[in-house]
Amino acid sequence: MKLQLLPSTIENGKVTEKQHLSCFVIDDKVAIDAGSLAMSTNDFQKKQIRDVILTHAHIDHIAGLPLFIDDLFAHIAKPVEVFALEKVIKVLKDDIFNWDVYPDFSELENDNCVVLKYCPFEIGKPFHAGHLDVKAISVNHKVPSVGFIVSDGKTKFAISGDTAEMDVFWNTVNEETDLEALFVECAFPDNLNELAQISHHMTPSRLRRELEKFTNRNCPVYVINIKPMYRDEVVKELEHLAIKNLSILELGRVYEL
Ligand SMILES: [Zn+2]
């Protein structure tokens, strides 16, 4: 299985390591979150991706979705299927695809089909998205949010999305003995602990305590969703903590899991 966190931030004409937006592409076919889905996918990925799974509705996770569907509008032969919690779909309908902010693509057809289809999922109930088997797990963010366990039948990984301390997520993930990777957020440095608490995000110290709940000691752990303006601090603090098997997920790199 191939996994890529798409880059999203450009400075002086060059892509940087900062991550303003969140969008993971699996096997060039399925996207988890859609932050930079329109802006950073290549032509091959644009041609293939018709399944988009959302952790939650915050703008850094959905910003590229309206533009992605817009780009594909004329040629698409199969709707873009958006998998999300019912409450997240309501936000998309009410606040994004509402004609004021952007057209309601779920009502618009090209010559072939409707271009956007909403596919609600329930927490804990497995569903298929493209070639993947997916299960949503509760996490602890400020708005309705989930993490996922994702499998292609051979390889399996878990991803937290945005979250603060969790229990259900770890209990569920710990039941999976064959995880190839865990992707977990760490948004803020330790000196912004209060802000992290208010906004339901992790800091390095809290992530270290949190990972003590993860019983699969040999599974590689990749840190994601670091707030771009604090990246250097967060990375430095994580390096200082020297947590076993932990590394920072590199933007743009294609990982073979
Ligand atoms: Zn968020």
C-alpha cells in the first residue's frame, strides 16, 4: 500500500515542509481528508481519486474538496463519493456546498452523472471506500471527528486525525495486532499547552503520555498535522523526547507500507 501526505504550503515559489492542509492519498486512488486535494494532486491522482474519506469538517481538512470537484466537473464519469459522519455531511451541505460559498454539486450533473455523492458512515461500523476497508473510531476533537483503521486486505494502518487525549481510539487500535503504521497528530509545542487543550490538540509531552496507551510497541508511529508556524519547535521537542519508533511524516514522500 502506498501512502502520501500531499504538500500544501509554498514559500518563495517552493514547496515547504509546513503543513497548512491535510490530505493523505492512498495508492493514488483514495483520499483521507481533502485539504489540498485539488491543489497538490497530480493528473494521475486526479483521474483516479473518486473516494474521499473525511475525519471532520475543519477547513484545513476540506479546503480542496470543492475545487477538486469543480476541476473534474466536465469530464467525470463517476461521482466523487464523500464518506463522512452525518454531522460532517450536514456542515458540507449547509456551509460549503450551499450555492453561497460554492455550488451544490450533489444537485449538479454533467453528461455522465451527478458529480458529488454523500456517503454517511457510522462510528465502529466498517465500510468500503474504493479498494479499502475502513472503520471509523471516535477521537477527542472540538467538533464531531473520527480517526480510522484502514486496510486494503493485506496492509492495515490507523490514523487519528485531529485529536486530544483519547481512550476509545487506543482500545480499538490495540485490538489490531497487524498494524503496519500509526499516524497521530501533534499540533502544538508544549508552551502552547493551554491552546492545545482548548482546541483539543496534542503537544509533544502529551503525545508521549498518550502513546503509553498504545500496546503495539513495534509499530512505526508517524506524526502528522503539526501546525505550520510551530513545526520547528514541535519537531525539536519530539526529537528531545526520543519516543521509540516515532518519526515525523515527510510531506510529499510516497511511503510503502
Ligand atoms: Zn480540526
